Amino acid sequence: MGSDLYSPGRSVVARLPFGADLLAAVAAVVEEHGVEAGALQGVGALRRARLAFYDQRRQTYEELDFDEPLEIVALLGNVSRRDGDVAVHAHAALARNDGTALGGHVVAGCEVFACELVVVELIGRPLERGHDKQTGLPLWTTL
Ligand code: ZN
């Protein structure tokens, strides 16, 4: 466990395309602008969603499908690097048409209806992910 200081760099503002995969579209935006590390937030709506929940005991993700229109109440996450590639880690809180909420770890399979994304670049030491034995997760290894 550790920490380090980063400074805010550029802010990338993007409107994600209708029908795009949410995670892939966010990755495409940060790659397009060369963001190596950053904090992201977004609001909008999804046509359908796939979220994951991490089973801490079994150390595996369980995926859940929601085949319904959903509001993106909060898309929150970060950008770092894993094996030289951009790694977007995002969680979403989503609302159903009755106002109830659900949420989880964003995986491939979230189809964008509309999404307004803001990514704030973080300037500092490279932020890399690698396997963490204790949790089984790809956590930051450079902190
Ligand atoms: Zn997660």
C-alpha cells in the first residue's frame, strides 16, 4: 500500500457514440488523447448493461446482465496502464425506470444510449497495474 502525488493535467471532454460499448469507448477516448493516468466521471444512459461483482472469497468476478434501459447516475473510475496498454477501471451506479438503483464494476457489454464523459489527466509517475496476490486483483503496483 502506498500513495503518491499527481497534478491535474488536461481535461478530456467527450460525447460517447450511440450504440458503442461503454468501456471500449472510454478506452478509445483516453487512447486518442494519450492519457496515461487519469480520473474519469460520466453521466448518461445505457440501452443495456453488464456489471460484475467481485467474489472476494473465490477471487472471481460474477457477471450480471441487465437487458433494459438504464440511467447512468454515476460513472466513476480511473485510467492507468497494465502490461503497456491503457487500463480503464470504472464502476457505475445505474437507475431503473422505477428509480431504484443498481451498480457494480463495468465490464464489456454496456451499450451506450448517451454518455457525457470527463477525464482529468493526472501527471506524475507512471501508474501501472499488476497482479496482487492477496486480493487476486490487478491493483496498482507502482504506489
Ligand atoms: Zn472494479
